[in-house]
Amino acid sequence: MFNVAIDGPSGAGKSSICTEAAKRLGFVHVDTGALYRSIAYSTIKNGTNIDDEISLRNLLNMTKIEILFENDTQSVILNGENINDKIRSEEVSLKASDVSKIPMVREFLLDLQRQLARNGNTLMDGRDIGTVVLPDADVKIFLTASPEKRAERRYLQLLAKGEKIEYNSVLDKIIKRDYQDSHREIAPLKPSEDSVIVDTSELDFEESVKKVIEIIEEKL
Ligand code: DC
């Protein structure tokens, strides 16, 4: 069993780069952001006040998350419902950043993430995989890009999906999320000392995938 931890800020292309790299390597790709998004989606759907510990605890007690892997794609099943196409909106993104600051939520997802890594050769992406979830991962990569480049990519993605949005508002949100993600007390976003930093600002998709695979293959 070989574990690869890939961390980095939102919009560095982590998800698509990891999906493709895992596919070429024959690894299972686990996108842990989707787990935080699922909790966020559930709090929105149930109108849960996330600042109220008891309400949040009750919600988590009623929450069953399962992960399905089909055709190299991960699906999140929340209490029996496939919610994959519901967790990518801006509303859920912002809420996911909020819920991910809460220790109870991080603890709730920790075991699930570790179990998923035991299923076989795994490439897991998130924010704290190399530092907290899989500190003994065989390879740790920190995938990043400049905020402007990340905003540009995210903006184009949202446009393609038909969302009406302005570049500056995407950039503002990215800067706000970066700040929240890297300044929270628990599991802040930061490269672990033993991670290889890959900056994709000047790399296209194919170059980024090749770089990641090259780093992994060196250790395989
Ligand atoms: O990678 P993403 O944009 O789908 O992540 C959604 C949110 O979840 C983001 O604000 C950071 C948080 N997150 C986290 O705190 N830890 C992880 N391992 C993955 C995501």
C-alpha cells in the first residue's frame, strides 16, 4: 500500500491534477474537500446553526457519509443520497471553509479519511493530509499557484458552468478563503517540512500532471 498526500490552497488545480495523476498511476483518488463540502451542504439543507455545538453534534450524529468510486470518479453519498452535483456551488464552498475550522467536524472526518487510505494505493488531496491525516504518507506534495492564477482558473470554470460571476469577486473569495484556511487554529493549511512544493502558476495541466507523477514515481 502506497500513500500520496497532496495538499494546497483552493484553485491550484489540485482536484483535476490529482484525478488524472491517480488514473495514470492506477491509484484511487480521494478528494477530502468533498467531505467538508458534504458536511457544509448538510448544515445548509438542515438549517443548522454551526456555532451551536449541540445542534452541530446532533447533525453529525445523524450523518452517514459513504464514498463510492466508479470509473475513476469519487461520489459522496450522504445518508443514502448522491450529492456530488450539489456540493460545488459558491455557497457550499464558503460554508465548507467555515465548517472546516470546527474541531468537532475535523475529528468526525479524520477516521473516515484514514480508512479510505487503507483501501489500496491512494492519492489523497486536501489541506492537512501530509500534516495530520497521513503523517506517514510515502510521498507528500504541496501543490500551489499564485492567487491571481487560481482566481483566473476558477473564474473560467464557473463561466463554463454558466454561473454569472466577476473575476474580482472570485479573487476576493480566494484571498478570503486562503486567509481562513491558513490562519485557523486547527490543522491550518501549510506545507509539512517533508513535502515537495510544486507551483503550477507557470505550468499547464499536462505539465502539472507529469510533474506530480514524476515526484511519485521517484519514490515508488
Ligand atoms: O478542496 P476544496 O475547495 O473542495 O475544500 C473545501 C473546503 O474544505 C476548503 O475551505 C478547505 C476545507 N478542507 C480542509 O479544511 N481540509 C481538507 N483536508 C480538505 C478541505
